[in-house]
Amino acid sequence: MTLAKDSQPTDQITSLNDTEDIIIPPSDLLSDEPPLESDLHRDQIELLLACLKWWWRERTDFYATGNLTIYFSPEHITTRDFREPDFFVVLGTENRPRKSWILWAEQGKYPNVIVELLSDSTAKIDKDFKKKLYQDTFRTPEYFWFHPDTLEFQGFLLMAGEYQPIEPTNQGWLWSRQLELFLGVYESKLRFFSPQGQLVATPEERAEIAQKQAEAAQKQAEIERQQRELAQQQVTELRARLKELGVEPDLPE
């Protein structure tokens, strides 16, 4: 009786042993991105991030970052076979700071949009290996690349499992279904444009626009004041002239 009470079924013991063998991969890995190619690459990433975060300032359901490691397979931690897109956006996720993007800690979500900044040393990898990786493994709906030096710009939409080139507009812009924005080159930079074709401005550009608008309003107010003074002066002169002629003027004061 005692033996039966203290013993455990064989299948239960096996189950416990199997559980002990499960190794849960870490979910707090630091980013391990390589250094950026140049100041142009760093400035371009910061520009895209600043503009998109301001455009979506009322939203909390996205994560946008740049030059951050994406850990997409536990075994790749030791083989160091992970990726660091220059700029990527994940939709339908919590908007909060992260050390890295760890797939198994993020409900298996891959980026919805990736932008790679080409350079002479990375262009072949970005156009071949990474394009295939983002197409076949990440299944990222939209992939763009941009060369900050030559201004080469191209985008792809995932259709039936393969990337197809996105047809540019007359301005050379490419429409992003995921972001619901155009991407296009403006003053040698990759920029966002609204569906109505308006440039998504940076904080500095918005401040400059606001200052110009304030200056224009002040100038218009000054012109209107001068016009009122001139009109009043003309009325005063006309009243004086009429009185000289012996005519009582019927003019507003």
C-alpha cells in the first residue's frame, strides 16, 4: 500500500524529465549591430524615425527603430546569424523602448516594413542575400533600399510569396501599403509623403514653417494697419477740403 502511494506513473516521470530538458532562450538580449557606414547613413535613419514617429504621434500600436538587432532564431544566437536592418517598422505591437527585437518574445512578429541603406560594401548583400531572407524567412510585406550617396531607390511588395517591384509615381515616389505613406527622394534624402502628397516634416522643418507663418501673419497685419491709416488719412484730408469749399462733409469719422 505504501509503495503504491509513494510511486509515480512512468509516463508522468518521463513528462517531468522532458520538461527539465526544455531550454527557454533568453528574451533580454542586447542589440549587436555593426557600426554605420557613414554620417549620411546615421542621419538618414534618424530622419525617417523622427518623421514617422511624429506622423504617428497619436498611435501606440507600432514599433519603429533603426540599426537594431533582430533575433529570429534561438540557435542563431551562438552562430551570430542574425540581422540588423537599418530601419524597420513592426505594426500591431506595443510602442516601448527595447534592447533588441527578439522574435520569440514578440509573439513571432517580423517587421512589416524594412529599409536598407546601401553602400558600396553592402549593396550586394542587401540586394541579394537580405532580399531573399526578408522574402522567404521574414515574409516582410514591403522591402525598400536607398543609397544615400547615389540616391538609388527601389521598393518591393510581397505578392504570392515573392517580391515584386513597386511601380513609382510620376514623382518617383513609392507607395507603402503598410505605412499608408509615400516614400520618395527629396533634397537627396529619403522622405515620407502623405497620401495627399505633402512632405512629412521634421521637428526643425515644422518650427521653421510655424515661424514663417507667424512672420507672414505679422506682415499681413502690418499691411492691413497701414491701409487703415491711409484710408483714415484720406478721409481726413477730404473732410478738410470740403470744409474749405463751404460744404459740410457727410463722411464717417
